[in-house]
Amino acid sequence: MEFDLHMALVILAAAAATFATRIGGYILITRMKSIPPRMEAALNAVPAAVLTTLVAPAFFIGGWETKLALIVALVIGLRISHTWMLVGAWTVVMAWRYSL
């Protein structure tokens, strides 16, 4: 595998952009006297948005065992603790894969 200067520059630019957005957000928030309600609401929505971006592709691209495991995890997660949600989804995937 040979060194590709263009790809190295793209990686460095992506790293710089990621660092700039993270440090920029930190600097912006530390200079504010109080966080406006709309910004606080947006910051509170970030974890759900990140989780959705991780789970949605797995649901639509994954096989039936993945879909079933995510549905089981959703049902258990709405009713019981998160540990049991993980155990239930893992059990579904392992049972499906080893039964075939």
C-alpha cells in the first residue's frame, strides 16, 4: 500500500474541522453568562439524535435478527433497566444466529 498525499490531506482537514467545531462550541458556551432556553433544548436533543444515527442504519441494513433484537431492546428499554435491554437484545441475536 503506497502513501496517498491527497488522502492524508483529507484526513488532516477532517481532523482540523472536527477539532475546530468542538473547541468552538466549548469557547462559545464558556463565554456566555447563561445558556438560552432554545440552545439548552437543542443540547438536550443531541444524545437522542446521535443514538438515532447509530441505530437507524443498523435497523434498515441489518438482517432479521438485528431488526428483532432492536425491537426487543426497545420494548425492554421502555419497561425495565438498560442492562436487561442489552441482555435481551444480545440473547435474541445469539439465539437467532446459533439456531440456523
